Amino acid sequence: MVGGALISVYPDDLTFLFELDKPCYCNLKVVNNSEHHVAFKVKTTSPRKYFVRPNASVVQPWDSCTITITLQSQKEYPPDMQSKDKFLIQSTRVAASTDMDEIPPDTFNKETDKVIEEMKLKVVYTLPSGSSDDSGVTSSANRSFKQGGDDLSMLKNASIEEIQTIQRLKDERDNNLQQNQQMQRELDMLRRRRSRKGDAGFSLTFAAFAGIIGLLVGLLMSLIFSSPPATA
């Protein structure tokens, strides 16, 4: 929370889940801490990069207002995932009859005797934690974060090239593990087949040997019983 005599702002920083070629959103809550009507205005160092609605309005006493800030879709990652963009929120007391949609242009003019509060907010970029798309480094870096246990601060401080290298090494490791597991499964299958063939060969050999013995015994018994008895 960033607070002043007139308003408080939540959260302290503007945090965007950065994804290539996609707009990112962040909500900012402005709370009126006073018994007066308070007008506020949002300024940024990169007005072409962000879309702010409402960028100015009037908050009634003890009431609040939610601002939606949209980061326009970006074509490339910022260096080291760091943002130099800043936001400034100005606030001042206004008459209760002030139209929130048509605030006088001189409302935030510092040359007047009005007391104008200013709050500065910085922008923070983070990588989404549940992304399932194929948007290159975003999903790859996120998978690296989930698998390797890297914390978010390490990813934010790493360059895009480092993130890509880490992901490539992890992909190679995963491929090697999968190949080893496949080879182990094939080896186990060959062992089971060889074991079954060995058992079958032993059974057939034993049966043939037993059959021959039985045939010989039967032939011998036939000869004995078929021979004429000896005469005295």
C-alpha cells in the first residue's frame, strides 16, 4: 500500500504477467481516506505503451475506485525482464459538484494554491506460472522454473539468452532420461521373452525324452510278455 493524507493506493507496484504478443493487465485500487471529494489523475513515462482507464476521476468520501492498466502487446522481451517505466498518481481535493467525467484541466496545476499529493509506482514484469501456450521463451522459462525449482527472482535477473540456454539443457536432459527409460523397457522385454523361450525349450526336451523312455519301456515289456515260456 502507498498512502497519503487524501488517498491510498493498492498495490505498491504495478505487476504484469508478461507474455509476448499478448496484452497484460493490472488493477489498481484508489481509496479516498478523507471526508472530501478527491480527484486523481494517472500519468506514466510511457503513455504509448499503456492504456489506463479511467486515467482521471473523482472519488467520493471514504469510497474507492478501481483503475485497470493495460500493457499493450509487446514483440520482444525487455532486457533482463526489467522495466524502467514509472507511474505517477496525483490527487487533490475538489468540490462535491465536480463531474468525474469532466474534471477541469487546471485541477492538477501546481501553480495554484491547491495541495496536490503525488505517489510514484514502479512497474514489475513477471513470467506467468501456469502458461500452457507455445509462446517461446515465456512457456520455456516457466517450465524451467517449475522443473528446476528456480525462484522467480533468478528468472527476472537472468537474460533471455540465459533462459533459453537453461531450457535447452533441461530439454536435452529430459530427452536422455526418456531414451534411457525406453532402452530399459526394451531390455526387460527381451529378457522376459528369452526366459519364456528357455522354459518352453526345456519342457519340450523333457517331454520328448520322457516319451522315448516310455516307448522303450513299452517295447521291452511287449517283448518280455510275448516270448514263449521255456520248456523243461
